[in-house]
Amino acid sequence: MSEDTDTGIFTGKSVKPEYLNFKFANRHGLITGATGTGKTVTLQILAEGFSRAGVPVFAADIKGDLSGIAAAGEPKPFLEKRAKEIDLDNYTFEAFPTIFWDLFGEQGTPIRASIGSLGPMLLSQLMELNETQEGVLTIAFRLASDEGLPLNDLSDLRSVIALVSERAQELSQQYGNVSKTSVGAIQRSLLVLDEQKAELFFGKPQLDIEDFMRQAPDGRGFISVLAADKLMSTPRLYSTFLLWLMTELFDKLPEVGDIEKPKLVFFFDEAHLLFNEAPKALLERIEQVTRLIRSKGVGVFYITQNPLDVPDRVSSQLGNRVQHGLRAFSPREQRAVRAAAETFRANPAFNAEKAILELGTGEALVSFLEGKGEPSIVQRTLIRPPSSRLGPVTPEERKAVIEASPIAGKYDEEETSAAPANGGKARRRNDARAGQARKDDDYEWAGEFRIPKKPGSPDEPLPREDDPEPEPQPKGRGRGGGYSRQTYGEAFGKSLLRSLGSAAGRILERVLRPK
């Protein structure tokens, strides 16, 4: 009889039962295979196993099929046949505790993040900016930090960009060249984001990642399912959101080292979207987060069709591997098959490269970490059937799950405020901390990441949506690094006074200069 144990998830049977060891789940994983070979079902049975063990899961639902995890499965001949083939004698059906999420708020609880929490590097990737334009965007972030301007939603960003344009000459002397052409390109990119409905993602209240770390009353981990079918029409927004989420987890979760079970498992479907056309700096960040988030107790599983989609420096960190069937008609596809076979610890009983081409639906080559963390010998494995539904829930079932969610209503209402003083369109979100000074003594910004500040570091971090409230600070900048938040009207007024003061000074100089 085969089933989950206290130490691992029963994933299927080869010549022996195959288990994914909880202890090594934070060493990450890779699930690959052609369309229709069973990748989503593998994701589903792993999510079920982690949930049973009390481990929360986050996964993107690309086609809608994964939503069925919220409903119990039904007996079907092909499922019962597979259960019998792998000696799964106690095969039962059950629904799993599920929270549906949706960036657009249509098929689940809305998810929002502040512009400031993304940072200039991630935002530049989303907006498809070049290096020069990213530099101007970084100046805008620094200006917002220095002058206490909020960066919550796209309206905030437009206002700051407009201020950068107005003060281009002054800012060029202080921060570096501010090109009017680059400002115009950024403003046009913001219009594109509007067309993609990205404004629904930016704002407040910002997502609390603790809502991804929940357990049900019966001890099972909640499975957070992101509705991504519509989101996939804007792939850069999809990949940017998931990388932002990984970064938030990395920033906020405490160090735990190697533990018996992960604190959260993160499934990144269509992972090739994260790496396509990504600049070198962003790829380095992805590699860094993948490597370091392990110590926070988070396991990351990348899911994609072609194993070559994942760069070597990231792929080398993915210890648990499930390879479904591939088709090899082109030279690139043949290289992919060969590369996939070479990543496995060889099994003298069969040729891995040949086996990959022969695998049927629901069958895979499997190698999980074992012992002291070494990969097991690759085995040709029949994947176990899921206990939850194969296929999507109905709209009525989805609505019932959303209404019964432990976070029902928490993020439904957007915070609003008055229009900014510079005449931009009405703000849709509110800065709940307006007028209060904030500081962060322990971190500084490195790209879009916060990292521990070096002793004596003179730099200040950009304001983060989730930073704790500090004690009120005196107005003006001091050695403590605090700053006073001000309205756009105040910022414009100060800019005008500086300009008038400079002009008056030049006039007085001419009047008083000896003739």
C-alpha cells in the first residue's frame, strides 16, 4: 500500500514508491513536459500532498483546470485503474482548503501592491524600458523618497514623472541627465499599462503575504490559486507579479535554515515568461532570490514545457525534477531532450533520452533529493491520480469558495483620496500614512530589493508600503534619515520658490555688482 507519509509526498510508482521528501522541498524543483503530458496534474497532486502536511501552497492557474482542487474528485475508471496500478489502495476523494485570487478581482480576491514596493528595476521590466529610461525612472523614485511623495498607484507615478519633467534641469545636476525623450517614453508606457488594466494591481490595501501562509482549522495548508487565464494576455504583468511576490517573501520571512517541512511552496507555471528577454541584471536577481529564499523555508517549483527555458544558473539550483514527455522534431527540441536526460542521475536499466520521447500521459521521469541531499537515480514513474477534481470548478462553486474564504472582504474596497494638487486625474487609492515621517534603520535599496544596510551606510531606503510606523520625526532631513511627507502642491510650491529665489539672487547680483 502506498500513501503520503510524515516525511514525504507519494507521487507515484516506478519499480518502487516515489516520494518527494518534505525536508528537501525547499531545495526547489522543476516540472517540464510538452502540452498535454500531465504537468498540471503533477502540480495538483504535489499541492494536495503539501496541503495534507499543513504546508500552504501558492500556484498560478493558467487554464482554469487547477481550480478543481477546491472540489472533491469523482470516481472514474481511468483514475481507479491508475490507483490500482500503483498500489494506492486507500484512494479517496476530497476537496482542499482553497483561496482564489485574481489581480483583476473578477475570479477571486483582488491582489494589490504599491508602485514603491516594486522598485524601478521590476517596474522597468514591466514597462519595457531601455537602460536610459530606467535611469530616469530611478531618479523619479529617488525624488519621491527625498521629498516624501507617495508612490502607491499609477496616478502617483504619473505625478512624480510630471514633476521630474518640470524640474529636469535641476534634477539633472543633482542625480544625472534627465532626458525629455525618456520622460515621454515613460509616460507612453504608462498609457499601455492602463490599457492592460495594470492599474487594478497597483494601489492599496497592499497584499499581506501572511494571507498566503494560512492553515485551515483541520491543520491542512490553504492552497492559494491565482486565476491567470486573463492575466496571461499580459505576460509581463504576470511574470512581474510573481517575481515581486517571491521578493516580498524573501524580504519579510525570517531565516529558518533547513527545516523538516517548508513554510510555503510556490509553483511558478509558464516559467519561461520570467526569463524571456530579461536583462542581465534581472536574471541575476532571479538567481539570487531562488538561491537565498531556500533559507526562508520557501520551496519554488518552476513549471515549463522546455527544460532549456530555465537558465543554467537557475536550473542548477532545482534539485527535485519531474520530466514528462517531450516531442523532438526540430534541432532545438532534440537538444532539449538531450539536455533534460543529462540532468538526471543515470539509471543503467534504461536510456533516459529515449524514455523521454516514449513517455505517455501521466507518466514521467522522476528524481527527488534523498539521503543527505543527493539526487536519486532517475526512475520511469506512473504519477498518482489526484484526490480533488480533474477540471475546473463551476462559477457557482467558485463564488461559494470565495464567500467562505477566511479573507473574504479584506481586499475588496480600494482606499480612495482626493485628487492631487497638480491637476492630475482623481486618485483611486489613498496614502493612509500621509503627513507622517517614516524611516528604516536596517535596510537600504539595491535595485528593487531591500538588503541589510552596511554599517555607516549613508543611503536611505525608498519608502516601502509595508514598513512599520516609526516615531514622528521633526520636519526636515536630519542625520537619522527621516523625511517629511508633503503634498504635490507643497512640492510644486517649494520648486517654484527655489526657482524664484534663484532668479531674485541673479537680479540682486547684477544690481549690487560694482560697475
